[in-house]
Amino acid sequence: MNAVPSPALLKKLPAPAAIQQLHHYAYKARDAEETRHFYEDILGLPLYHIIQSDYVPSTGEYCPYTHFFFRLQDGSFIAFFDIGDDEKPLPSPNTPLWVNHIAFRVDTVQDLETTKARLQAHGVEVLGITDHHIFKSIYFFDPNGIRLELSAQLAGEALMARESRSAHARLAEWTERKQQWRKERAAGSNVVPLKPQANDRPEFVPPPKP
């Protein structure tokens, strides 16, 4: 965990910059053309920009790459690196495949239906439509094994504002119980994962065992 600055230092720090929107997410791609076909021809995101170099600007290390960007309607991007090894990015060994994903917003539930039909016509397996009550979603994987979600917002600004007012308190409650869980685990008296105190709108409940 990062160190917390002293109160005196905090007073001297400038205010946080106004982060306007997502600029881009970047992932590893097995093959640039395979990825272009999926995002441009199937999902409809135009290929917009390419950067190519032998050296990584941020680190200076030698690693030839093609970095290519697809533009969303709001001007943000999803981007990829083809580093010429013809390999997919490996999944995290300690993380379920459904956890790490990127979600894009569409305007309507009909857009979800339309995209689902297009994906399935191209042989892509699609889960959903899943009802999260404040939005509905479909889920699928791109050619690189990256999990994607398309979401259609159902809740309006007023409902989302009401939801936001309880977010800090609910996270604080989770953190308090997690600290206790860590103590119990360190003492060897608790080896099960931490569970939420209550479930919000569960989409799936397994049937009772016979």
C-alpha cells in the first residue's frame, strides 16, 4: 500500500488534475490484422492511429512493436501492441477469467441484441443479455483472450446519484470486515474467502442440491 503524505505536505500539494475521460486502454495482440478485423469489421470501431518503433519510449528497452488504436464515439480509444511474437497475452494465474475486462457503453438494449447477432454470426460465443438492473450487458472474448462487455444503461442520473451517496459507507464496511478477516486468516482460524455482507440483485443462484 502506498505511503500516506503528512498533513503538512498535503496542504502544499496542488489540487488533482481534472481527468476528463478515458484516453485509451492498451493490450497485447497476437496479430494486428486479426485484431483489426474483430474491432473494425465486426464491432465497428475504426482503426484510427498507428505508432511503430523499435524502442519503448517509456522504458527505453528494445522491443519492436506496432501500436494501433481504435476510436470510440466519445473520442477515446482501445489500443493494442503487436510485438511480433504471434502469442496471446497470458491470463493472470490468480485471477478468474471473468474478472479483468473492459466494458463499452451502447445506447440501447436493441444495440446489445444487434451486436450479439453479429458476433454469433462470426462464430464468437456471447453470454447474456445479463440484467444488472442499472444496466444490461453481453460478454464475449476478443481474439487475444481479452474479455469484453457491452452495456446499455437503464438507470438515470437521479438513481445513480442516489446510489453514489452510499458507496463510501459500503466500501468502508467491506474494508473493516476485510481487516478482521486478515487477522483471522493470519491466526489460522479463517481459511475461506471473504464474502459480502449481503448480495445485490444476484443474477444467478444455483439450484439446491438434491
